[in-house]
Amino acid sequence: GEIETVLSSIPSLGESAVVLASPGGSEPSLVGCIRSDEPVDRIAIEAALAEKLPAYMVPKLWRWYPELPVTPSRKIDRKALKARIESEAPDHQSEREVCFDNPGIEAMANRWQTLLGTKPDSEESDFFLLGGHSLLAARLSVLIGKETGKRVRPIDLLTKSTLRQHTELLEQSIDIPAEKVNQPDASHLPERIPFSSAQKRMWYAVLASNSPGTFYESEAYSFNGNMDLERLQTAVHQVFASHIAFKMVIAEGDELQWRSIEPSETLNVVTLDGGDKAWESLPQLMREESTRPFDFYSEPLARFTLYTDNARRHVIQFVAHHMVIDGLSQTAVWKDIAINYEKAGSGRGAALAGPISPDPTFATYLIDPPRYDASDLDYWEGYLADAPGPLDLKTDFTRPPVQSFKGASVFQDLPKEFGNSLRRIARDLQATPIAVALALYGLFLDKHAQQRGYVVGVPVSGRQPPVSQETVGLFINTIPLRVDIDQTQSFDQLVRTVSRSSLDAMKHDMVPFDEVVNRVCGERDPSRMPVYQTMLGLNDYEERPAGLSPDLAWAPEVVDTGFSQF
């Protein structure tokens, strides 16, 4: 292909090929292979390729072999070459492990190795080029906080991305306040806990909407095999007992506050024993369950339902209100279900039967939310001052005068390679995956709306140390990001432009979206969401367990709640 043509034009370089392979079981990457008895100068080769190719087409992994495999017709056998690369030990042809004289840099390099699976070999090694992205930056932030007691924001780890810069960020950081590190026991929490800004916005939408299931979240997994119902009930009970978010109900009174209860509901079991015909009703049953109203004042805002034939066919559905959960929380819940199911059947079940003190982190977050400076709000006012107008997509029906939240979902399966390619392009362009996705989405919108400029709502995790990704609750904030389409730009240039502007905007992501709306919006259109009318989110499902247990692999099931935020 084009890469090999440019590679073969480099003087004094031997026979060569480029294949897409997964060395040591890692994600697929472009691997350059050179016929040579000695190690190649990969830095010089990459520099030569970069002069003629976009960054995402330049291999970052290299192999050199005395001979390259060939087919009977004497052409390079790329299938055999790929198989050879993937069969090699992970450390094949790796350079000697580097130890840094500076203890701070050495410690940071070891943290990178923990998260990225490889140790950087230079102070100028880049977090992105070694596979880092926003989710890993959040984990690195938490890891730094646990090891040092210092607070380094994930966004700073993305905007200053070399090993040396990460070390400097830590050296310049401040201590995490003691009251944040030393969380109080749940029994010492106040009787009333305030709503967050995001929770208030959702609650007012619930009150104003006539649509069932407003801001309800639901996911489901199907699996086949001999499932132990008692173990699953124990696992579900453990999840409810472990997370303060599932003990919170709205307190009576004039102010919007939460109170804590001891949940009684665990796992609802629905038997479908009428053969395939009974299971045909499952999508409708799950939709009804996903919109079955919560009693916001007396029951947990989460529930599990198991659909089963009491033999080998099962589907487990989780429903929760968005006021107490976000995307990372749902991953944490499914991980807990699988872990606790295994514990309940491995002789460690007794540990699950005793009293459990729930993690109070979400409650303390609501009591003492993150703070922001007035300059952060000023930033958003300037950023959105000349933002494009409302998104105007052609639709089949006239928009109602008042937003109803009624809608439908369209689900489309994408091949795994799509996600791998997205991450690979992001790595090679030293951007985040969300920047690449935003660029793609901007081009998609422009194909249909042709407005050239768009404001897209993007959820950000909102989790600052010591809040980890295993904590269940609503921490996310939504920020409005601009995507301006310039027809003269290449895709690489568009991604870099979007990456720079979005990373700059994310430095101010602690401002609640409602505060942004109050500052920048005058008279509002009741038929539309203010500021943005479309959202783009990337959820990383690689952390999800593969099944309820090693012998009960599961697959996701589609649940359409009939809710649309727009």
C-alpha cells in the first residue's frame, strides 16, 4: 500500500513490509518490518515517513528479521508475517529497560507502566503515543493521589503529556485536603444530603415531563447455563448494601435533599417458561420495566430484574435513575455483580453476609462539591459568544412547541476494529479518542445540516481524586464543545484543531452546565435544549466483565426506554 511505497523509497533500507498485528495480545497496531541483521534506526525511519504521510499512517512498532517470509511466488507473505509477530513474546526485540536517575521521573515512569503496560524509555516519551487517553489519565490521577496525597487533574495530564511534564505537574501540585482523603464513616453522614446542580436539573425535567422513564437508565445482559439464583441474589444484595447511591431517596420538605434508607428490594424474578414464544415478549417486558415508575420518596432509585426459564436461559436487567448513576457507575455495578457472584460460590460467601458499611464518597461529594473560579464561567461566556445557532436537522415531523422527552433509540453494532482504529488514530495524532470522534461526528452533522459550525454536548467524568472509577453515583458534568468545519482542512488538521480547543475547554469543566446556561442564555426556546441540541459520548466497555462468571459468558441486550433528551 501507500505506506510500503514510501517506506521502500527510503535509501539504504532493506526489503520491508507493513502489517496490522497485535504484538503480545495488545490492540492492533501498524508494525513495520525490515529485512536486516541489525536493529533499525526507527526514529530516523519514522521521521522520513512523517514527511510524506499523515501521522496515523506512520508505524510506531518495528521488527527486523534476517529474512521475511515469502509465498511460493516469492512475494512477502503478510499473513505469515503477522502470525510471526503475534506469536512472539511481548518483550521480543525490546530495548533494555530504562531506569531514570531522577527518582520522581522513575516513579512516574513506573505508574505509566502500571497503566499502559509498557515503561517509557525517555523523559520526552508521550502519554498519547504509548496508548494513553482520557480514561487512563483519570486513572493516573487517582493513582497519583493514592500514592502521594497530591492532586493532579486528569485534564492537565492530557494537555501536558510527556513523562517529564507529568513529573513537573506532580512537583507543582497541591495536597488533597485531608477531609477528602479521610472519608467519614457512612454512619456519621448528616441526615439530609443536598442535591447537586445536575440532579436538580433532572428532577425539574421529571416534574415537567409527562413521559414515563424520563432520565431512566437501563442495561441488560443475556447468558445461558446453570445459574445459581441464590448466589445472584446475594450478589445483588451486596451491590445495594455497598453503595450509598442506592440507599438515597428524596426527603420530604421544601428543599431538594436526600435521606438514607435501608433498601428492601433485591432481585425481581420473572419466569418465562412458555418456550420461544414467551421470550418473544422480552423486549416489551424490558421496556416496561425500564419505565416502571420509581417511588422517589421511599424506594431506591435502582433495581434488578432477572428473566429466566428456570433452566439455562437468562437475562438480567438493571434500571436506575440518572440522578444516582452515570456511565462509569454502571460499569462498576456490573463488575461488582460478577465479583460478588464469584465470591458467593467460592467459599467466601460468609464475608458477604455480615453488616456492610456503604462507601460514603458520593454523599461527601454532594455535601462538598468541586469548586470553580469566576474566571471559569467567564471562559464559557467568551467561548460561546459567537457560537452557531441551534442545530437544524431536517425531520419528518414538526418539532413540538414544548420539549416532551419522548423518543426512540436506534442501535447500530460497529465492528471492534472501529474502536481500535479510533484509538490508533488518536494515539498517532496525539489526541484523545473523543477528539477524533467529535471530528467524525462534526463531518456527519455537516453532511446533513450544512451549518459549518456546531455545538455538541460532551459528558465529562467529573471525578477528581479521591473519587475513583469504582465509585457509584452521578459525577458527570456536560460541557458544550464547538466543532467548526473548514472545507479546506484535512482530517488530520480537523482532529488537531478539535483536540486543542476541546482540551482547552475541559480545563474549565467544573462549572455546572446549568450555570453556563444561566450566564449565556437569554430568552429560552421551550422546544429545545439550551446551548446544544445533540450529544456525543464515548463509554469504555472494555472494563466490563465478560460474564457473570467464567462459565456464564454474557452478551448485551438492547433496551429502548423511549426517552430522548432532545
